[in-house]
Amino acid sequence: MAIVIEDLQLERLAQQIATAEGVSVTEVVREGLMSLAGLRGLPAKKPALRERLTALAREVDAVPHRPSDGRSDNDILGYNEHGTW
């Protein structure tokens, strides 16, 4: 079954969200409808665990890598060469 979006503004918004989130428009619509169903108290079948974990992995991969601190563990913790503060 297909859903046709005849509202150009809505279609553009769905595409912008999909691009920003790094997911498909289908995923944006799915999450939006499931969220709304939950708010309305309607039963909504959760995606399979594999799908939820895949989505979570995608989110984790999208987090920008921060450069690591160049200091040693001892320097970060404040230990000196004798193992004391």
C-alpha cells in the first residue's frame, strides 16, 4: 500500500526531516504516526528489535567524533610520576 502526499509543503517538510536525521521519508512518516498513535492511546505495533537496534546504531554513527584529549590518563586524573596527587 502506498501513501500519496499531495501537500507540497508537507512533502518538503518530511524530506527535510529525513535529510537532517539521515533516514528515509518512510521512516519519518512511520515514527510520526507511531508517536501520534501513542499520544492518542491507540495500539501501535513496535518495530522489531532488529529494526530498533539498526536505527539506534544509525543514530550513534551520526554523532560527530570529538577529538580525544591528548593527555595521558594520569595527567587527566591528576596523578604525578609517583602515583599521588
